Amino acid sequence: MKTLKIKLLASIPNPDIHFKNADKRMEQLIPSGEFELTDSNPDVLFFLTGGSEKFALEQISANNFYILIGSRHDNSYASVTEVKAWLNNRDIPSMLLDEEDAGTAVVLKDYQTAKQALKNLQGKRLGLIGQVSDWLIASSIPADVLKAKLGIELIEIPWNQLPHYSGFEASGAFLDTFSGEKHFDLTETAQVHEMFADTIRKQNLDAITVECFPLVQKESVTACLPLAKFNNEGIPAGCEGDLTAIVAMMLCKELTGVVPWIANTNKVTDDACLFSHCTIAPGLVSGYSVKTHFETGKGTAIAGDFKEAAVTIFRFDNKLSKAFLATGNITGRPKSDSACRTQIEVKLSGDHVKMLREKPLGNHHLIFPGDCRDLLQLACMLLSIDIQIISNY
């Protein structure tokens, strides 16, 4: 866990009186080994008294994000409020916390997690096998934007640079994962898995996204199950070459340890949304089976029941400037033959339904178990990515 750097702020005269017990106050919020007091480049500005605004400004850089902590003691909150307003006027991102609020310790822990996750993304190598599918007209991100915003290096790998999958031995680990399947011969699919695994090893990749339709159209074998297995193992693996989806999958994995499911938006009603896709990690579903790929009727795909009832839904735009973030509850797990194989219906708020209808950021959305809003909100704040809210309309 990254150590938080904290700057104590107090006005004169006699600031030492206020500094004396400040570290003990911080230990009520953060374990002692997880923060350090500093005089330069702080993450947190801890206001001990009023009149400390000018000392705060000496610590601020326009390119950073700051946690501001105030309290009811010694006009601290008066000072932190003035600084918060100053930062807002200059579009310098910050968050104001109350020392006495019971939730402040949770926010600081989430902040540590989010900051470490973004640090972990620096230098990650993302492999794009093939191209972004030509129908994903709102889901391609230039390599320089990925590098500048997230520190992710895009490695483009044309299909014609890969050896044919038939030259690989069928992956025993892959076949063991789907050993219960009796209706399909998965030998070729296991060879495809090993071709991707070999590419990941040789290119030193941390994640992949695959333009999958050329494979199924030419060879009648799909990437769905191999990608599902990679996701299950903690290696983010997306389909259709969707760059906005895969980079968000990489972020979610670093934040939560879980690789979310990439899903189509199939229908939006007045209070719910139907999602479906074919590459969900087996660990996220129960009672799964193997079926054919939906659009082509060829190859194989995974169909299962999403285990959890509560889910988080997330997506970036293709400029990495906006994000959609919502939570909901699964109200149905349909088995329609006219959609991708794993399907869920999620109840959403009216505001989120309106955003999906009127201001969607694209088709694919990421879905993962539980409520991860706080972590994702903090990560977006650190990245200066605006989360869509209804007041924008």
C-alpha cells in the first residue's frame, strides 16, 4: 500500500502547540505505517487551524489532486473551505473531508487504493490483436492518449504477424477448465488459447483486446472461451478490439482485483437495461454451459447466470474525459436466443436510464459484482475524468 504524504498546516503564533498531537490525530484515520508527514509534494493537506490558507497555497501544484482535511477545532474548517474554493476556481481537483466524520477513514483508504492502482498502470503493455472492429466507431483511443492519460503502452499486432493457431498444442489447462463440456470438440479453441498465451508471453503483455470476427469468419473458431479464461485468471482480455473497454477493465482489475465483464447494451427501458455478451469469466457465473457464438452460430461461447445480485456498471468515453458509473440490482437472467449468450437485466435509476438513452458513451459497458462506486469515483477524480451526472443535460 502506498504511503500517503501529509502536510500539517497551522497558523502562527505557536504552531508547535497544534502540531504536537497531530500525528496521533492522523493515526485515528490512517494506520501509522501508511502515512508520513512531509514538507513537499503532499497528497493530503491537514488543516489544524484557521489562518493557514497561505501555507496551503505554497504546497499546491496545478497538476495534482489533493485531499483536504478540516475539523471543527480552531477554525480549521473555515480555512479548508477557503482553500477548497480557491482550488475550485482554478479547476484543480480536490476533495474536502471532515476529520470527525466516520467515513473519512474509509475515503482515505480508498484513496490509497486508487492512487496505487493508477501507479500500477504506468508502463503496462496492452496488446491490440488486429484492429478496432469497424462498427465500434466511438470506442477507439489513440495510442498517445492512452500513454499520456493512463501510462499504458499500446502494442499493435496485426493478425498476419501471428502464427496460425494450428501450429500450437491444445492447451491442457484450457481443456481442464471446460472439461465438463461434452457437446463441442474444444481442441481448436484450446489451440487458439495457446496462440494468445504465446503472444502474451513473447510480447510481455499485461492485457489484450482481440478483433475477433476475422478469426471466426475465416476459421469458424472463436476467441470467446480463451478470452473468458484469461479474464478468470486476472489477465484483462477484451473483444472486438475495443480500447475504451479494455483500458477500463485494466483499471478495474487494479482497483478491485476482479476483471469485469464486457457486455453489449441490448435494450434500455424506463427503469432497466438488458446486457449480454459471450466472454464472461467463469468465476463470475454459476451453472455455465458452452454454446455457439451468437452472431455467427459458429465456434463456442460461454453462457451462465451472473452470481451476484448487486452490480456496478462502468464505461469511459473514447477521449478518456468522461465516464458512466452506476450501480443496480439484477432483476432477471434471460436465456434469449437472439442475444449474446450470457444475459442479465439490471434495474437502474431513472437518471442513469436517461443517460444511457440520451448521452451514451458507446455500446460496451463493464459489469462487475458489488458496489465499487467510491473507488471508481476517486480514480476518475485523480485522472480528471468527469463522471456523467444528470445535471449535465
